[in-house]
Amino acid sequence: MESVDYTIIGGGVIGLAIGYYLTQQYPSAATALFERNKYLGEEQSGRNSGVLDVGHLYRHDSLKTRLCPKRNRMLARFALAKGIAYFQMGKMTIAEEAIKLMKK
Ligand SMILES: Cc1cc2nc3c(=O)[nH]c(=O)nc-3n(C[C@H](O)[C@H](O)[C@H](O)COP(=O)(O)OP(=O)(O)OC[C@H]3O[C@@H](n4cnc5c(N)ncnc54)[C@H](O)[C@@H]3O)c2cc1C
């Protein structure tokens, strides 16, 4: 087998994002990605809700919450540059428990 500089196991969104970053940053390096399925993104990445979360459901002081807006801006730029359609539709979250408390 040929030698490679970087090996990625798993062709979901994370593995593909890492692969994309490595090939952009280090174009002369050899990067290999191994995926156990026939096609990329066949597991969680291809079966999620397809939403760019704003992070409002995570703990407000978590890294996830802080990174969500930046991630969304980067993804929007990426989609625009690559001609990938995405829609800013907004999202309504209903706090059922809070409504019940208010009615008491
Ligand atoms: C129901 C649901 C809804 C979701 N909705 C959203 C959403 O709206 N927005 C959002 O941002 N996130 C959402 N998520 C989360 C998001 O889908 C995951 O965080 C993301 O897909 C994880 O990507 P991943 O690359 O880490 O994992 P995966 O997509 O699971 O990729 C891992 C890959 O590794 C491969 N693999 C595993 N072991 C091996 C091995 N030994 N050799 C070779 N290949 C291997 C697998 O076949 C797979 O393709 C949702 C998750 C769920 C479950």
C-alpha cells in the first residue's frame, strides 16, 4: 500500500470536513479517507434533520453554543461558494413546560 500523510476513518460530515481542510491547507500532502459503506454520508450525516442549529437548545455557556453562529456563517459562505442551496427559514421553539407554569 502507498504511504499517506493523513488518514481519516469515516466519510461522514466530520471526516469529509477534515479531509477538505487538509487538502486545502496541505495540497501536496497525501490524504486517504476510509469509509466502510459504499457511499459517503450514509449514516448520521445523511439522515439528520438538515438544520443549521443556532445553539439555543444547548447550555448557554457551552463551547457548542458559542461556536454555532460562527459555524453557520462559515457553512453559509461555503454553500454560496459551492452553489449548494440552503434556506434561512427561522425556527420556532415552544417551551411547553413554561406555558403550563404561566397558566397556573
Ligand atoms: C436524528 C438526528 C437529527 C440530527 N439533526 C441535525 C441537524 O439538523 N443539524 C445538525 O447540524 N446536526 C444534526 N444531527 C447531528 C449530526 O447529524 C451529527 O453530529 C453528524 O452527522 C455527525 O457526523 P460524523 O461525521 O461524526 O458521523 P457520521 O455521519 O456517523 O459518520 C461517521 C462515518 O464513519 C464511518 N465509519 C465508522 N466506523 C468505521 C470504520 N471502522 N471504518 C470505516 N468507516 C467507518 C461510518 O460508516 C460513517 O459514514 C442530528 C443527529 C441525529 C441522530
